[in-house]
Amino acid sequence: MLAPGFIDVHTHDDTQVIKHPSCEAKISQGVTTVIVGNCGISAACALLKGDPPDPMNLLGKRSDFDYPSFAEYILAVQEAAPAVNVAALVGHTTLRNNVMDNLYRPATQTEIQLMRRALRYALEQGALGLSSGLAYASAHEATTDEVKALAEELATFDAVYTTHLRSEFEPILTAMEEAFATARHADVPLVISHLKCAGAGNWGRTKEVLSLMDSAAKGQDIGCDCYPYAASSSTLDLKQVTDEFDIFITWSDAMPEQGGRMLDDIAKSLNVSLLEAAKRLQPAGAVYHCMDEKDVQNVMRYPLTMIGSDGLPNDPHPHPRLWGAFPRVLGHYCREQNLFPIEQAVHKMTGLSAQRFALKDRGQIREGAFADLVLFDPETISDRATFSSPKQAASGIKRVWVNGALAWQEGNQTGQRSGRFIKRKQ
Ligand code: ZN
Ligand code: CU
């Protein structure tokens, strides 16, 4: 089966496409374009005064942030010549961190003006839009008005607002209303990032969540993305520590030897509570088995949902979505679980995504479009990355072309790296 190259609309590959331009985790899945700068954190436009704050530390160490302007980020990507195309959002948290001495408060009017100016400048240089990560402490104190003011800058550029909601737990509906209101205020398209019902008390609520999506979609331009797993992953958040589901520690700066173990086991061996163990591990990364499988399937099947991996390439023990998200949708969910027809699955990772982010002449196979293509075997395609062994290339991806050049063939990279930087409406 020949499909348009897959577009990974939700990535944290900002520094990866520069430091490790072979992008094997992506090209081996048939991904030909990545959108970076999600969840409020972008390497582009970052002016660090010290170590990157949580969760900017997911993107790398201080020395990895070397792109104070969007134009400098574009140049660095072009010089690195990654295997995949790259398009980028500007992160709200990144902008906050540039202009604020303390992230744990709302921005002042002056700071908002400074952020608006930086955002406008980045949009002029080709940024796709603005992302936010309001659930994280580093952006949680931002008021809705702060975000609305920034979103106003998007309108003239027809740029998009994407958001990691203020809550994916019990208050999710209120958080969605906030996102709708922000986008409506600026009259810009909205993408809700990795839409999910997180937390044991929240399981089964995708019915409410999706019917709210339906009613909002009648009045404004909205969409969402998701990854095909019932576990999330990010930095270790003390507020998410619970005994209601498994938490796996992927890395820990304070106790590196504990990376790769369950929080529960670590707590037992330290003879302390889960929360105390989590405190001692900070800063750290985690995989939270916080979702209900049925909810995951409901969101994935939803017509406005695109596929985005949310993979974390700097994690030494990454969530398997980094290497497996796209083949898992086609193999596990499409072929084995019959969640949707294959055309629909492909659309969710190509045409729908290109349209949503206005990636011109991408996401389709037609004369005049860029030849981003993936040839795969629908009978055998499957993800091989697992939670215990996550760095595994998928099987069933035969060939991948990026801008007409063959990049992947029968399990190997060809050495051709022909990805381009895609500016908004280029
Ligand atoms: Zn996120
Ligand atoms: Cu993310």
C-alpha cells in the first residue's frame, strides 16, 4: 500500500532533528514530517538564563538551546539536514521563560507585550502557531486573558493555537471550554493536544468530552490529536503520583540508578511512601498508565482526531510511542481491532493533519504535491516497541521517500536526508 508520508503532528523533536538528524525513530515508522514545539515548549525562540525549567528539560540540557530567534532555529535545522521535514510551533512557556523572572505567577501587561512581540516576529518568520502547556506548573498561573492576548497575534497570520489543556483530569470540560474560548476570542483554529481522560476517577468520560467537542465544532474550527496508548509520559509530576495505576520511572537526575523501575518498587526498596520516593527522584521522567483503553479508542476513532506520537526522544527509556505510534494505529488498531478502515487511519496521519496545520502540498498523493511517500504492507505492519523494550523499529514499512528521495528501504536508512523546513503556508 502506498500512502502519503505520515505527519507526526505532536512531537518534541525540537533539538533531536538537529543533534540526531537521521531521525531513525521517525523515518522507520513512515513519518516524513514532524511538527515540533508542542505543549508550550519550543527550542525555537528560547533565551535561557539557566537550566531549562520543567518541562522544557524534556527537550534537552541548557547547551541544547541555542536558537534565540525562529530564524536561527530554521537555519540550524537546514544546516543539520534532517531525514524528515520539520515545521514548528512557538511555545507559550518558552516565551514566558524568556521574559519572566518567576514562572509561578501570571505575566504582567509589559511581559505580555514582550511575548506578543516575540511571537509576532516568529510568525513573520514562518512559525505555524502558538502552543501552550497550561497543566504544567510553569504555565499554570497564566490567566486565560494572558493566553488570549497572545492568541490575538495568530489571527493576522491565520496561524493555529494548540494546547495541552489546563487539566486532563476531573476538570477537563472546564479546561476544554477555556481552550475553545481562547481560540474563539482570536478567531483562530484550535488543536487540543493528546486529548485524553486521565486519572482513575475520570475513566469513561470520553463520551462527555467528545460530545463537547461536537457541540464546539459547530461554531468554530477545532481538532485534536492523540497517541495510540493508554499510558502517558512526561516529567514526573508529584500531583500525578497515585496508587491507582502503575507509574514507571524512565529517568531520574537525583537517583539515575532508579531509571527503568516502577515507582512502587522504588518506594518499597527505599521504605518510603510513593510521594516521598517521587520527591527524592526529582527531577525525573515517568510513564503513567493513567488511561482507560476504551477511552483511548473513542478518541482515536473520533473524526476530528489526528495521530501524533508525543514521543520523547531524549528519554533514555522512552514511552514506546516514540518508535511505534503510527504502525500501531495501522497494525494493532486498524487490522487487529478493526477500529476503522485503513483509509480513515491513513487520513488521520496525512491529509487531515496537513489540512489542519496548512502544510501546503503535503499529506496527499497527487501531481504537483511533494513526494513524501510510504510504502507499507497492511498485512504485516506492526509496532515492535514495547514498554519494556521501547527502542524498536516497526515492521512492515518497506520504503519511505521524503521530497522524492528514498530515505528508508527494507529496514535500513539509505543515508539520504532530504527533509526541509516547512514554514507556514510556504
Ligand atoms: Zn503535552
Ligand atoms: Cu507533548
